[in-house]
Amino acid sequence: MLKLSFVFCCLVAGLPGQTLWAQTSAGQTSRWTTLRVMTYNIHHANPPSRAKDSLIDLAAIARVINTAKPDLVALQEIDVHNSRAGVGVDEAAELGRLTGMHWYFTRAIDYRGGEYGDAVLSRFPIIDTLRFELPMPAGIGGETRDLCVIRVRLADNRPLLFASTHLDQRRDETARLLQAQTLAGIVRKFKEPFILGGDLNAYPESRTLQVMDSVLTRSCTTGCPLTIPVDPPKKTIDYILFTPAARFESLGVRTIAETYASDHLPVMAELRY
């Protein structure tokens, strides 16, 4: 005779995040929150299929986000008050407005009279913001990179750190490895659970990802979706990672088949915490 064990759940808090209580047949009670997390390199909201660099379509990026309904979004390649996107345009603030989410931007470099860097969006109120510079080795040139971090509290009052980054893009890993090592040192300083989304410009088997593995767990380790280019995708370089001590569980990772808005596919992970 087959013996079944049932789990009874009731929803006690709605979006953002869903906090659930579960009681098993053995009488054990546990709590978890499900989080929908996205990372998206938006190509400064310039659809790459269009020849003109001056075409900026933030509404297309916002539609992707609004359709997917993530709780947290890590964004890369963000223009703020520069001549490429428009000196009056703050892409991070505008995406916050179009999605109804809280936002935070950090500058990586000065660019065309304004700034260029990374941002995050959150359905949870932001209670603290931090920026860390990721170095570039001396003598090789290239852009400074940064780590954009927010601290939030979930509906059940548990703290959480969420971050976005964009590592060096060159074939040689020298700069990426230094940046990854610096990033790993930053993560080690925090006691709170930490989720990172980003364009790491590194393949899954790379030394860069091995450095990241020393402090963070990948939301996908085998059969992970390809993220660039959009049609057809050939490489995996965009990731969502989290601190293993926080007892996150990855319930699934996927890309969104959006081929117009950017040259990267957005990556979505559902995490249980």
C-alpha cells in the first residue's frame, strides 16, 4: 500500500515575494519566501536590431520587466544624463517610474557628458544603498567597473542584500579575475543573505566563475540557458547567484525570448528563501 505525505500551505503575504507557511504530516512547520529575480543587460535601451545608436526605447525594456513581474531586477549598461541616451534622460529613474519599482543607480564611468553604469529595481522599499568600485589592473586600460548594492527587508522583516554588476568584457581574463576576487571579498564582509545578478562576461567553466563559486552559489549549474546573442543565443554569460549560507533554493532558471529590446536575453530565477 502506498503511503502519502501531504503538505498543507496557506498564503499569508502577497507580492512582492510570497511568504508561505507549510505544515507536514509529521507536524513540522517551516516558512519560506519565494522571490522572482531578473538580471538584464539592457544595451542602454538601444534595440541592437536598429541601426541608429540614438534610438532609445525604455518602454520596450519596461514591458519585458512588467510582463515577467520580478521582485528584484539587476540591470547593466545604464545611461544617465549623457548625450547617447539624452542629457535629460536618467534611464534608471525612468525604468523605476515605468515599472513602479524602487531604483538605485551606481556610476561605473563618466560617459559623453554624463554617467554609465549599473542599477537595480526592487518591489521592496530600499533601506540602504552601497557602491563598490571593481578595479582594473594597471597598464592594460579599459573601463572601471562597479558593484551596485541595495539592502531591503522582505515582507516578513528578514533582511536581504541585492546587487548588480558588469565585469570586464575582454577575451583575456586578467581584469575579470581581479574584479571577481574583489567582489568575492566584498560579499564575505556581509552577514546578510546576498543575491547577485549580472553580466559577468564569463563562461560557466571559466576561472572567473570558479572565483565566484568560492562565495556564491549559481542558481543554475547544468543545462543553463544561453543568454547572448538574442537570435540565436550561443553563449551563457549572464548569471544569478546567491550566498549558500542563506539557505536559498533555486526553483528554476529561464531566459525570456525577447529579441528586440537588447542584445542580451533577460534571465529569470525563482528562489525560495
